[in-house]
Amino acid sequence: YLDAGEPVRASQLVIETGTPGWALEVYGAAEDPPDALADWEGPIGTGIAAGREETVPVDPPVPFRYYLVWITNPAQTEDGYGAEINDARLLG
């Protein structure tokens, strides 16, 4: 998950990856990050990391401090399946 430091209403999540081809959902939390996925709010965005850099639109109902990137379908790699996140940025 990403910690914005304070609640923000992001509109986009930019992800850089070394393993393109995986799918994701984005969830949010206003206070301490939950332990279980069911306790996060969302999904507030979905996308496919098809290229080395992807922008995923997000639509949080309220400002969130924490944004979780949940990998729903990993990419096929030489070693099987996986997903690599090199960098992630929230944009307002």
C-alpha cells in the first residue's frame, strides 16, 4: 500500500513495472491500514499494467490516506507468474 501522509482525494495512480501484463484493483482507507482486504474500501479503481508505466484512474468517495494496490491477475514470467512494482505515485 501507499501512504499519502494525510488523507487526499487522488484521481490517478501511476505505476511503473518491470513485468507488464498484470491486472490490479485499488482500494482505500482513511485511517490505519486494515489487515484484511474486506476492511478496505473499494475497489475504487481497476486497471491492467499493460506497459512499463500505466496510469490507473481512481475515484475515492472520500479522501484516503492509504491506497492499496491489489494484484488480481499476475503476469506470466520466465519463473511462472508474478508482478513487480518499481514505483507508484498518486496524482490529484
